[in-house]
Amino acid sequence: MSAELRVVPLPRCRAEVRRFLEVSYAIYDGDPNWVAPLLFDLEKVFTDANPLFQHAELQLWVAERAGKAVGRIAGILDHHYNRHQNEQTAFFGYFESVNEPAVSEALFGAVRDWAQRHGQRKLLGPMNPTSNDECGLLVDGFGSDPVLMMTYNPRYYVDLVAAAGFRKAKDLLAYHIDLAHSPLDRLHRIADKCRRRNPDLTFRPVRRRTLQTDLTKIKEVYNAAWEQNWGFVPMTEAEIDFMADRLKPLLVEGLVWLVEDGDEAVAFLLAVPDFNRALKPLRGRLLTPRLLGLLPYLLGWKMPPLGRVIIFGVKEGYRQRGLESVMLAEGLQTGFKIGFREAEASWVLEDNVKMRRLIELFGARVYKTYRLYERDL
């Protein structure tokens, strides 16, 4: 007889959060493409220092058999999201499982029961822990490492999620850009034309010394530019500060741009180097001799060959004026100068036709697809 499967709820304390996070090491043992997240950084997301918990609840579970962890899942109830979207929806996130439907069904069952006890009518995910963070299940484009702050999972997860009764809610697309063969000259011509047509606008890079003061403007653009997007929930000032603190070590001047109309910020671009390539050998831990390999990147002596465009937004009323082309041209030019040979633009909603057309203008192609799933309760 096989050992009994147990799904164990965990409190959100440091020791149990570490136990929860370390489940992934057994799941991805031997997977050549997995990049372990830095544990000390990811653990911050689960602490009360994360302002998400001012308006959200989170419950963790680990699936065990014979004392060995075989899966994990989190349930997230974001009251801010439900008020903004006028829904009764709980998220599932941080899902990991061995390739056994019995394990994944038990994990999803735990989230389902928890969500129903909290009066929710739908499950949506994966959200790790919200749509403003890492989200989506990789469903197409396997066989390569994930780019910084993008999710990764085995191919069999697609079948496990479908078997648990989930259906597609929305696809999120990742675009690959080969900078050496992209029509950057054309992009610069479009950008120059935009500058001439909009002499009242100021285009400037966000620098380390201006980041703290620029954050107020970045917050304004972020919440206004994505307000009408599917599934969007505005971030509070504290949440954006929390995210900025985590991203600040990754900031490279010339990859972050603001557009201003007088004192009003109207557009924003954030791109970062794909430090996953440097972090991969660390396997999530800084206290290792492999840290020496990361030092050239930390000191700025070396740069990864790939960058990721993370945030790219323009306020209503300033769209279709070419502002995106200026920020993109400047950001890609900086990237090319510091050693990028390719870039990923991610993620883009599948039905965001205008953004997709703009990115495709300079030879970008969809090379990975991530899916959000939903299930009625």
C-alpha cells in the first residue's frame, strides 16, 4: 500500500515559509532550465513587511507523502482586487507538484475549500502572489531558461491544471527581440519624428540619484496607464515602494525612462538586464563559493547578453503619439551599448493589439506563452 498523502497547512512564519519555498528544489532536481529564485529576496514577499498584507490574506499548504514534500500551493485573497474588479475571486499561486494528478488535485482541493469558506466564487491563477508580480503558467516555449522575474514550470503542469477543472482565462505573451537584426534605424527615425511633433514633452532617463523623487511620478503613470487592462488592480504607494526597493539593485541607467508634460508624468519604461544567467549557478543561495561568479555583474564589470522590458505604459490622452517609440529606441540603444544582443518584452496581454503591433514593428516574435487559468467554485 502506498504511503498516505497529506496536505498540511503552514503558518506564514519564517521557518515554515522556508519549508514551503524549498519544495521546488525536489521538483526541479535535474531540470537544466530552472533558475532558483534568491531565497532571501523571495522570503520578503511572505513577511508582514510586504504591504500586500494590508489588504490581502495568504494561506500556504505543502503536500507530503512518507515525510517527503511532493507539492505545494498558496491561496491568496486580495480584497483590493475584488473591490476594484467587483468580483469574489481568490487566487492560487506558487504551485509546484510531482507528476501525479492525485497530488495536484489534493492541493487544488485545499485552495478550493479555503476559498469557498471565505465566500469566494472563482479561482484564478497562478498569481505569485498577484498580477503585479510573477504570474502565469508556461504553456508554450519550453526548452530555455526563464528571464528574470518570469515564471517557469515543467510541461506536465499544463495537464495537471486542466485535470483539476481549470479553463483558460487569458494568455500572456513574451516577445523575443534579436537586437542585431532588428530595424533599430527605423525605430530611431520614428522616435525622432515623435520628438519633433511633441516639443512640449520631456524625455529623460531615471537615474539612481533621482529614483526616490521619481517614484511618485512612476506610481502615477503605472496605475493610470494600466487602469483599463484586463485583471488590473492598482498598486498602493507602499506596494510600489516595496517593489522599487527590490528592483533598485537591478537598475541600470539608460534602461528606465520617464516622459513628462510639464510637471506631469505621462509615460514610463522599465527594462533590466537578465541577471538570471548570473544567478542560476547560485541555486537560490548567496552563501556559496559560486557567489564569486556573480561579483563581476554586481560591480558592473560584466553585463548579461539579454535584457527584459518589464513595464511599458502611456497614459490615456498621450497614446498613438509615438511616445513608446522614443522610450523603446533609447532603452534598446542603451542595452546594445552595454552588451545586450537580445531582449525579451514581457508580458503582453494576448488581446493588447496596439502594444503587440508596436513591438512587432521591429522584428519581435512571440516565443513563449504563459496562461492564467480560472475555475468557478
